[in-house]
Amino acid sequence: MKSYRDLPTLTPCTEPAPVRESLGYRRVARALFLCSLLGAFGVGQLYLRFAIGDLRREQQETQIAARKLQIEMQRLQVQNASLSDLATIEEIARTNLKMEDVPALAHVEENLPEDLKSKYFSGNGSGAGNMSLPVSEEESPPILHRVADTLGTINRAFAGAGPESSLTQSR
């Protein structure tokens, strides 16, 4: 039998590769970096879940508030419709604002001359040519006479009438 010494020996063509360390500095650094990156992603995901939950809760609260505002708007529209009635307005004016109806005798109607009525009101006879001036049982204040004189002067100026057609002369 032949011994192993008699067999041809194999010689290496290249040098054998060096044995690498299993836990080198770079591998540990990479592993720590990846762990910290995964941890950051986990914390971010947890934060986003809570943020989404908060936004959903806030959306529900906003929808509830919007429903309440719509109900309030409908209630106010109904109330506005009920208050826009003329009888209701008069009632509120009498009770809350302490307003009173002015008797018809507290006003004196001054008539415009016929030429002014026909010029400005086209003779439609709607009574638009009459002007109500408040008077009391005492003498009217002098400012009222000045206002009436001024209105008469303005009417004469626009109408081209003479000084004989004044509002205060019909008094």
C-alpha cells in the first residue's frame, strides 16, 4: 500500500484569503445605525397613529359643531320669518321701544302749487305733492319756518316760478 507521502503534493496557485473577523468595527457601526433607523421609524409611526387619531376626533367634533350651527341657522331663519311680519314689528316697537302712533292731527299738510305738482309729479294725483310738517299746539319753532322757506326757494328755483309760490305762504 502506498502511503500518503508517496502521493503528489498540491501546491497552492494563490495565497489563501485571510480570515475575516466576524464582529469588526464597521459591522457593529452599521448594525447600530440600522437599529437606530428602525427605532426612529417606529417612533414616527407611533406618532403618526396618534396624530391621525387626534385628527379624526377633531373632525368629529367639527362635524358636530357644524350640525349644531345648521340647526341654529334654521332656527334663526324661522325666527326671522316670524319677526318680519308687520304686526310683530309694530308690537315690538310698542312694547320694547316704547313707540307710539302719532295722531293724524299732529301733521299739517302743505300743498304745493298746481304748476309744481304738474311739473314734478306728472299730475298722477297720488298725493305725492303734499308734504307733512309736524306742528304742535304752540307756535312752530323758527327752524321749521326756515326749512319751509328754503324748500320753497329751492322749488321755485327748479320750477322757474316767481316768489309768490312759497310753501310758507299757504300757512
